[in-house]
Amino acid sequence: MTLRTCVIHDTSAKLLRMNIGDQINVLRTEGERIAVAGGELALTAAVPTCPGWIVKDLLTHIGTVHRWARAIVAGALDHDPRKHEFQRVVGAPPPHDELLVDWVRVGLSRLASTLEEAPEDLHCWQTFPAESSRRFWVRRQAHETTIHRVDAEQARGDEISPINPAFATDGIDELLLGFHGRPSSRVRALHPSVLHIHATDLAPGRGDWYVHPTDTGPLVTFSEVESPHCTIEGPVELLYLALWNRLPFDDLLVHGDQALLQLWRNYSAVRWVDPVDV
């Protein structure tokens, strides 16, 4: 069994894995970019990549998620506090809009410091399996913040800032093997099919994912499939953003059955479940 096959069971095992320190640096950098954009934009400006959201919603979301994640790590919680104690552990956004950007920065700083100080053998609740809870939360928050930085830049009308290829590769793994490795994935099909995702700028064997939608969710493999039903190929950075629904697939080469691409577009979105305090 190769290391890339093992990643099906352990979503942190990678040939191209950034270390924890690098990922925390990404978290800090991308979070600050969100804060800067938020300070320059009208809070009522639309966020094109998040239909129905305005910039205020984006800032409130990222500040809330950072506090939620920090509460889980800092308290080594064995459950998701959204279900019972969300307001207690996260608190409310500031009462005045002009304080929102500073509130985001405070949450970012506290989260990054908590992740830096967390023990490597931390055990706490997490969304899907990883080799350690600390590695899970560092990785998850780095990608969460990067994706929402892209949202902020799109709201400002900017070109999207570059994303490190190793980080983008890891983000595709997290999406396919982590989020869509769960029973809740809606990427399903009744008939056997294969969606091949190919990163043209990575070495052979490091940039190929084969997604097999089934009636219980997708299976991801890494061994070559001779005749996939659909292939999406392009630079790994663009694949990362398209698969996370932050860029259209128009900038990528798509061959084969367009229905598989449409299946992904329609059902792959990762959703934040609204807190339910009881």
C-alpha cells in the first residue's frame, strides 16, 4: 500500500504535506488579508462567491468560525459546541459595525496562538479523522481562512492572490477525502462512473485523483483508471479553487461526460450548519 493510498484512511498523510508552522503562517496571513479587505469594502457589498452574503456576513462568519474552532481546541472539547453551548463558547459579534474588523483580527490572533500552543497529542472533537486533532484543526482553519480570503478578494474585484501548490494539493485532499469521505456527502450516483481530476503542474502520481460517485457517497482512489468518464485538468491552484466552488471550471480543460461535472457543481458544496442551542 502506497502512502497516497493510505490517505484515504488518514487525511493528513501526504507526499506534499506542509508542516504545522507553515500552515499556521498561512492562517495568519490569509486572515489578515480578509481583515484588510473588510476594512476597505462597504459592509453591504455583495460577495459574489457566496450568493446571498454581503461583506458583513463574511466577516461575521470567519470571526465566528475562528472562535468556535479555538473553543474546541483550547477546551479539548469532545463534542461540537454548536449543538448545546454555542453562544457561551463563541460569544456575539460586536454591537457596532465599525468594530467588526478588529473583532475578526482578535479572533484570528487567539486562534493562531491556541493552535501554536496546543499539544501534539491533543484529543478533541473534529469533523473527520486525522492523525491528530491538532493537525486536523490547523489544517482545517488554514483552508477555511484561505477560501474565505478568496471570497473577500472577489468582493473587492481583485485578482486572486497566489496559493502555494503544496497547500492547494492538500486542500484538494482535504475536500475529497475528508469532507466527501463522510456519509453526509451528497455527491452520489446510481451508476458506476469515474471523475478524474488531474493537476498538470505536479509530478506524475502526485496530482491525480479519481472520484467514484456511488449511491452512498464518493470513493477516491489514486491508481490510474484507463478510461474515466470525465477528466478535469489544469494547474493545481485553479483545481483547488474550482473544486471549492470559488472559480468556474471554464479556465480548466474538461473532457468527457459533462453530467459528472454538473453533479459536482450541484452537490459538492460544504455547508456550515447553523448553531442550535438547546
